[in-house]
Amino acid sequence: MDFIKGEIFSVDKPYRISSFGALAHVRYLLKKYLHHKVKIGHAGTLDPLATGVLVLCTGEKTKQIEQLQQGIKEYVATLQLGATTPSYDREQTVDHTFPTCQISRDKILVALQSFIGDILQTPPSYSAVKINGDRAYELRRAGKKVELKPKLVHIDRIELVDFKPEVMQMTLRVVCGKGTYIRALARDLGRKLDSGAFLTSLCRTKSSGFSLADSVDFDHIDGWLRSRIAPENYESKNLYR
């Protein structure tokens, strides 16, 4: 593989590593092995607490990032009903609790239908959306008030994979387009059920034509890169002894 000229591949981003952190590690390894600065970018951010498919482009292939970002994405999300956190995930602690006695499997199925198609969705205030050059989450962490405008997003399909009424947890499979926040979907679904909800786990299983099966385990990215750099492109012979 010619990473300097340009390649597209995906990694399985682990829990608690930012998309930028994962990209920076791959950039470091490529420079280490090729002794050459490699242009690299990713085709869609994943939250640090989310795992799964992170598509990376190098060299001339970075010109395809915008096109790749338009691709369909699939997520598997687990939600806790009856409570919210400021970030709508486990990054922060519960700030409000709500009744859940009115929630049933049938009501969930009906509520999910209202989110299919083109919908207006307000991004979470703890997000990377920029406000006058500052990230929304940075402003929130600084104690400042953040107001974001709703954006049009598209959700192709939502499937209720599992519902555990005894603990009020559900698992969803969501197929959607660019810009959809699954944390915001959890928030809005909780409200639709006259309750609250936040994410306890999130995995992107497909993105821009790549799936988890296609993605390199991040813990093995070092060896994977070394095995795909041809000896004539590697300036140090130590790797091949």
C-alpha cells in the first residue's frame, strides 16, 4: 500500500480515544516507518465514548473525504431510559430522573417511527459544533450557555434490537445520513416517551462503505501498517530483519 500517494482504510476506534487522537497515532506510526510526513484525515468524527468504524484517508485520497462523509452510517446504541445527563451519554453524571411506568415496547415502537425520514435535530450542546470559532463543548465546560439551531438530518431506519423493561434499557440499530447525532436521538426519544434517556454505549458498525469486519483493530494497527508498507518504501531495514 502506498500511504504517501493515497489510501483509504478504516480502524475500529476504541472507547475513550478521540477521533483526532486515533488519527494522530496513525499519522505518527506512518511517519515513523516511512520517514516522511503523510497527509491524513478522517471521514466523520466519533465521540470519545463511542467505538467503531473510523474511516481514514491519506495522501491524494484525502480529497475524497467530503464525498465519503455523505455516505450512509449505521450505529448500534444502548439507551438508559428514565434519566438524562448534560451530554446525553455517560461522559457526565445523571442530572434529572423521570418516570418510566408509562413506557412499553409498543409505545417505543410507535415513537421510533416518528424519527424516520427527514427530521429537524438540535445537536447536543456538548458537541464539536462551532460557535463563532469555538467548539460548543468547550463553551459548556467553561460554564457558558450554548444555544444551537436545529439542523435537517435523515434517518433511513431504526430497529429496536432489544428492550429490557426491568431495567428500562433498550438497544437500537440506526441507519442514518451525515450529521445525525445519536445522543440527540436518545434525548428526543426520551422526551417523546414523556421521560428521559441517555446513551450508555454507542458503536458505529458501518460508515462510507466500510464495516467493522473491514476495520483494523486499533490495538493491532502498528503491525497492520508495517505489514502493508513495501520494503522499498521503508527507509530502515531493521523492520525486515
